[in-house]
Amino acid sequence: MFSLSILIRFLQKFENFNRGKRYFMSIIDVSVMGDSAETHGLDDFVMDDGQFNMVFGTMFSDIFEILGDEASAAGFDNTFGNETWSSLDLIRSAYQEYLMLHSDDGFLPPRDRKTPAVAGDKRPIV
């Protein structure tokens, strides 16, 4: 329950999805691009939309599944605080809309995936 609570609080930072995405990607770029980037061959790494979608989907897809529908709202709000369910549902909707626009480079279930995530001219982390 503790780790779920942490993930939910982290997910709530994406309430403004586009701003949260940009901020998250900048944090990853800076932390991956630290002083040891050249040592590890990552001197030209920049996180792209496909990599973001893969990380975001991996981190939060289970939460999106257990959110369920409005019938689950009372239980979520009792456990994690008022309006938690509705705020997470808005983030889930924003992410789903975002995925519809970026379905070729995002995290989708294998049956729905058209192409793998590609980092353009930058190398993905492997």
C-alpha cells in the first residue's frame, strides 16, 4: 500500500499532463546526462516521446487499470484522499489522448503496437 501511495502522489504531478511530461523528461535528461554520460556512451542521449510513453506506461498502467470506473471512486477517495480518483481519471484521459496522437512511438500493449519505440537520431537507453 505504501508504494502504491507513492506512485499515486507521483502520478498526480502530471495533473497538467503536457507540463508534467516536459518536466519529467528534462529531469531524466539531466540525470542521465550527468558527469558520467560520456563514460557510458550516452553523451548524445535525449529522451524522446516514445521513451517517455514507455516509461510512463510501465510506471502507471497498473494504477490506471485499478482505477476502474466511477464505481471505484469512493474506495479510492477513502484510501488516498478526496478527489484522488477524479484527478487520476483526468490524467488517465489526458494520457490516453496523448497516446492516440503518438501511438506508433508509445507504450501500447503488444497486440496494439505498430512499431517499436525509436529514438530518432538519438540512441535509446538499453
